[in-house]
Amino acid sequence: MSFRTTTSIDYVENVSPGSGALPPRAWYASSDSTSLSLNGNWCFRLSATADAEDDSFAEEGYDAGDWAEVSVPGHWVLQGHGAPIYTNHLYPFPVDPPRVPTENPTGDHLRFFDLPSDWPSDGGVVLRFDGVESCARVWLNGTDIGEFKGSRLPHEFAVGHLLKPSGNVLAVRVHQWSAGSYLEDQDQWWLPGIFRDVTLLHRPAGGVLDFFVHASYDHVTGEGTLRVDSDVDGRVTLPALDIDVATGETATVAVRPWTAEVPHLYDGVLATEGERVPLRIGFRTVELADGLIKVNGKAVLFKGVNRHEWHPEKGRALDLETMREDVLLMKRHNINAVRTSHYPPHPAFLDLCDEYGLWVIDECDLETHGFTEQAWRDNPVDNERWTPALLDRAARMVERDKNHPSVVIWSLGNEAGTGRGLTAMAEWIRGRDGSRLIHYEGDINCRDTDMYARMYADHAEVERIGRGLDGGSLKRRHLPFILCEYGHAMGNGPGGIADYQRLFESYDRIQGGFIWEWIDHGIKDERYGFAYGGDFGEELHDGNFVCDGLLFPDRTPSPGLVEYKKVIEPVRMAGEGADGTVRVTNAYDFADLSALAFEWSYQVDGETVETGALTVPALGPGESAEVKLPTPPADAHGAETQWTVRAVLAAGTAWAPQGHEVAWTQIPVDERPLARMVQSDGPVLGGRRITLGPASFDARTGALNTIGGVDVTGPRLDVWRAPTDNDNGAHWQPDERYGLLWRKLGLHRMRHRLNAVELGDDALTVRTRVAPAAWEVGLRTVYRWTSDGTRLRLTVSVAPEGDWTLPLPRLGIRLGLSGSADRVKWFGGGPGEGYPDTKSASRVARWDSTVDALQTPYVRPQENGARADVRWAEIGGLRVEGDPSFWFTARRWTTEQLDAAEHLTDLAPGDTVWVNLDHGQQGIGSQSCGPGALPQYQLRAAPAEFSFVFSEIHG
Ligand code: GAL
Ligand code: MG
């Protein structure tokens, strides 16, 4: 015998997308119909299971007096009820589709509302949910109006017949887990709740229902063709183009096309008998032609990012200003494309993309990645039972977003294996909208897609693909290629993106890529600053893999974003100082250079001595010109000199002010003369001290103690760095993961054996062997100190012994200065950090900073903050000149403390500022998900010699 509880919860585990909702349609704002936002504070009750409570709460007159409150849009787990869970691809519940656990956090939500007094009495009313995770059942005034799944997709219900002028009760029961969860296994936090807007829309009689704007551009004739298909007949007007046609009719006139670079939109109106809907129309044509993705007849190069919706306090409940901030930050960093990984974003984001200009790959809310653990057995995308749910998702995306010119590609989803369901989605989409291309990375043979897409392919493979040597199906061989994900921006990095960009620009077939990803999904947290996976006691989690963005969680750009901006700059400039010319190339696909002003400046030892305007012709896309630089300002002999040329906005745009820098280059003229020092003094032994010029050493150990009045701890050889996420690599990476191997070898616990302290006539020489316990490998290290009476020169010679099979993390010296050494000035690369394969954006100049501001706050602490190509630096009363230039790092904690820290809050400043002066740094790469550092950026253990000249700064 079996019993049923009063509330049937079958719908939760049903593969059906739901029942009761209206057919999907375009998302638009009406200009003259009324609406009521139901966002705000809702009454809230959390239950541990889907059926713990019956549905009486939905009835009128229910007393919710003892309920909590949550704000909608929002996630209850970020508002003190339950906790978020982070997994990358593992389902945080047993894989038993379509069943979900009995422990199924269920949030009952109640909203009481009156209709505004001017709410029209005619027509109908639609209740719209823009996003609820993961499954909701809805009652209005006690009537069950339906249930739905598809978290990041809109659902609408006709509710006019149920509404009252006042005292309405909207009840929404939201289940964290449902059959839909199997389709939503994206790499992100699991965050249940009503996380997008809830709106009541008045629908006037004779109002607009759904409509489809078809606005193409013929690049041969320069004409645009407009046709608006509408469920309800009406007229379409575009005053600027003198268009006034009936819906369904075509108008062809000369237009300015829409592109991401020049996003020209025409304002128009769709008017039916009962309603006027504003239109923002962009004319553009997307096609696959000559094996390339073309817009308006031209191949485009995507300089993209993958964007998840994220806010450190609100999760995926983003307000309009945050969305706008994302778009502005993208535009200001030369980004021209966004893949909405891995679900359709809040629809307002796409309005912004239309307006400011970004190419969009709109991706469906579909991922079944966890099935990979069982060789994709029972994958929903290959099981007919689920196909209606997949088609529902495809339709909800396409219908909602079809009128956005920015959307040029539909993506079926992400990491869902392969199967008939995906093919059905592609067929449906093609039938509904033949005007865009289709993407899906998992379709390796491109059966259903219009482009070959991969993620994290290494440089060599991308090059093979560019050359057409990658084989593949016949269809694939004729298709263009994109890297839908690359440059994994986890922690310090990504490294090697300039090398990718060179490949993208060398092969037509490669149409660019999308960095993974836009923003770290760190959660603001009192305990940790920002929390990541595991910080909420999850039984399964993937740690800080959720923090892999170009922005920190609070939207501060990381060095990775600054690097990306430089790598993808739309103007290429290069020159030879001796020629006095700069070659300028327009790397836009559509725009000429007329929006930019060019400036030159001339630096002597890093200080700008003169600046001026540079006249550059308004080159068309792809065109280049040699532009003569002025005669260099007065002879600065004995100094290092260079040109800096910048391209800035000539006038303010919608996304940045006049003068905003778009591109730059530096052209060296005279090289830096190396620090010469004529040795004069010799070391003198006196008791327990040796003095040499301004310095004093410990006679027994040969350790430097002071330079003039400056106390110095150390200095000695240092090869360790707190491994970066990219050093550590992901556990599935097939190749060597140096972060782990270094630790195994013991590079973090090197011993310094003293072999000799030798007082020569002209030098103090200290001979050591630096090596880890247990192994035969070591670094024979000789410190040779000389002085000219006021300055002190250290030459370090390093000779590896034994069989070194690994690169070194770093090679240089570390020294400690007093904690008051809190400011740094330097001449070299800046203002931000740079490593061998991440220093495109490092600009040679004079910089200054506090020690605190040199730190890059990676959410999980790790090596950071090196300044590249430093000629000299001044800190704590000391000046250090490098021969050759060096990498400079200073921090208030040791590398060992940095290494041990798991959150920024673990780092406590000590009494010493630790300074690393490095001759070499290992490259960064992107092995946290992708290839490691390319060979040319590896720091091999090899004989090396480098010098520093120290002097005390007086005054
Ligand atoms: C990809 C996936 C992304 C993310 C990334 C690693 O495989 O599509 O969602 O998991 O790897 O951060
Ligand atoms: Mg995944």
C-alpha cells in the first residue's frame, strides 16, 4: 500500500519543462502599457524538503506573521538561509536522473500587493518571472497557475482573471533541486531563489504580443532591409529613415549598419491598435561565407570574454548599474565580444550590448557536465524523454532575445556531451531564425554547428588548426574556428595570451577567442574577505576554481584584464628608434581611425621631457602607414631614451571620456648605460665584523648587516615563489604541474650551506651551496661584494649541480628591510605587475607606490606583484640598480606566509618588508585549465650571473 501526501511534488522530478506558462515571446518594454514591479521584500519560509509543508500558505488569509523576509530578486542562501555550494562539474547530489534528493531546500515566498489605482480595467495581465532557480510552483490568490523549470529563462502566466484591485497574494514555492538541475550543471555556485525580476504587465486589448525584427544589411548596396513580423498586425515606423510600413511588409533603404565597433541603432516604433512598443533597430547581416563568420560582408575577429553574471553580495541577481559597469569595463578594455556563459543573461544586458556595441554569443541554459563521470551514460541530451525540455529552453532563449542586433550567434549550451536532443535544438533554432549562426563546443565534428569551437587548445594546436592541418570531418575542415574559452584567468595570469593573439591575427580561419572568464565569483564574507568553494562546509567542492576572472569579485580589474586590453588593442604600433618612424596599423574590422587622436612623448631615463600630437591618417580597417616622429628633443647623452606613442579617444564616447587610452607602444632609442662602479675599497676585518665601503658584514657568516645606516636582513639566494594557481595546475592536466613538483623537490625548504667567507684585496667572497634535503641537486652560489667607497656591488653567480629536470620558480635574492620601508620608487615596468608571459602591458617609466599597493589581491593568495624590467628601485633608504635589469617585488610578509595563506585575511603584515630582486621568473601560463608556460618563458636551471649596486639614499 502506498500513501501520497496532500501536495503532489511530482513536478519537481518530472522531465517536463512545466505547465501553465504562456508561449515564449520577445522581451520588450512597452511605452504606454502599465506594469508593476513585484521586486522587493517578500515573506519567506525555508523547508528542508520539497513536501515538508502543504500548500495552504498560498491561500488567501494565510498568516505569515512569523516568516522571515528575503529580498527579491535574490538568492536565499546569500540572505542568511542555508548556504551556497560550489562545484565545477560534479553534481552535488546522487546522479539518478531525473530524481533529486529528499533533502531539497524549498523556499516558500509570499508577496502581498494591491494594484495601483490607475491600473487599467480592460485587457489582460501577464505575470512574468525573469529567472528562478531551479523550479517554481506559483499560486495567485489561492489558485495554482502552474510550475516551471529553466532557471535563467523567463516564464509568463496569464493572470488577469485572478487579480483583485487590492489584497492580492502571490505565492511561489521554489525548490533548490529539480529534474531541471540535471540540465544546469554549470561551473558556478548553486544558488536557489527568485533571482531576477518579477513583474506584472498589463496587456492592453489589441496590444503587441510577439514580434520578430528582421533588419539586414547589404554591404554591396549599402542598403538595409527591414521587416517586422508581428503576431498582431500594426505599423512600423523609423522616422530617421522615413520608414512607415505595415508589419510583415519590407522596406529597403540606405542605412548606417550596426557593428560592435560602430553600433548604430535606429529608434522606431511598432504600433498595434492597442499599444506602442519602442524599437531599437540595428541593421546587420551575419553569414557563413568563404568558410568565415562574416558580418556585413567582413570577417570579424572576436576579442571576447566569457561572462557569468556575478555580484559578490547578490550572486546572480544583478542590477542594471552592475550590468552597465560590466559593459563599460569591457568596452574600455578593448573587448568586442561576450559569450553569455553558460545561460542567457538578464535581458537588459543585451540591450546594453546593442547600445554600446558588443558581439554576443547567446548561450542556452544547458549543461550536463557531471555525466562525464559515467562516460555520459544517461545523458539527458541523448534521451528523447528530455527533448521537450531542451526544445523549451532553446525556444525561451531565441524568442526572448531574437530582436537584438548584438546577438550574432546562438549557442546550444555548454559541456553537455553529444546527442539527439542537441540536434533537435539546432534544427529548431535554424528553422526559427536562419539569420544567425550556431555554436556548440561539444560538437567536435560540427554536425549541428556553423563553426569549429574548442576550449583551452594550446598554441601549437591552434596553429595547426589555423593552417588547416587539424583534420576532422569534411564539414569541419571548411568551417571557421574560435576558441570559445582560453586564457584561464584563475589567480595570477593568464600567461601566453599575446602569443595566442599573434596566431589569431595570422590565420584567417581563426576568428579569435573568449577569455575564461570575466569575473571571480568570490562571495563577500566577513571571515575571509571573499569566500570560495569549501568555505561553507560543502561536502563536495572545487575550492577557488570559482575565482578565475579578469575582474576581482568587487569588479576591480586584475592585471590579467590590463594585459588583455593591451594584447587586443585595435591599433598596432611599432617602430625603430633609429628611424624615427612608427608604423601604425588599424586592427579594427569596421571602424577607421578617425575617432582616435595620437600623441607622442619622449622619455629620458623614464621621465617625459616633451610631448606632442602626432598626425596619423584616418586609416581604414587593415590599413597601415609609416608615420614620422619629430626630431628627438635635445641630446640626452648618457641616458636611456625612448618614444611612447599613444592612441586616445579624440572625443568622448558613450563608454569612455575624451583622452581614454585605446592603444600604445614604446620605441627604445638609446639603451641604458649599465651601472659602472670603479672598485676602490677592500674588505676589512675588525672583530666580528667585516666592513666594505658603506657596508658591514658578519665576519663568521659573511652575511650583510647594514649599508650605511640601513639595516638589511639577508640578502641571500631565493628560488621559491608561492605557487600560483597556474603553477599548481588542474588535477586533470596531463602534463607536468610544476607547483607540485617544486614542492616535492623541496624548493620551499632550501638549505644554505656556507662553504667559505674569503677576504680578498678587492672583494669579499662568500661561497655557498643552496639545496633541498633528500636530493643531490643544488645550486652552487657565490656572492661577490665590492665597493667604490660609497656604493656596494653584489655579483651573484649560480651554477646548478646535479640533474635539474624542473625549471626554477624564480632566481634572485631576497632581503629584509625595516617595516618603515613602506614606499617604493622605481624606473622600469609598471604600473602593474608583469611576468615573462604577462608583461605586454608593462610600460617602462618612473613609478612610485606604497608597498601595500604593490600587492595584487588574488582571492587565494599566491605569487604576485613583480614589476618587470626594473632598472633601479628605491626603498627604505636604499637604492638598488640592476645589471642587468631585474624583477622587483616587495611585501610585508614572507613568501612562506604567502604560500600558507588560503584567504587574504590570513596575511598579517610583520615588522619586515621582504624584497625580492630577481634575475629570472618562471612564466605563468594558464595550466589551471590549459597549457603551461611556453618554452621561451620557462626559467631553466642554468648557470647565471647577475649584479646589483646598492647605495644609501641621503636626504
Ligand atoms: C570549461 C567550462 C567552464 C569552466 C572552465 C574552467 O571547461 O566550460 O564552465 O568550468 O572550464 O574554469
Ligand atoms: Mg563545466
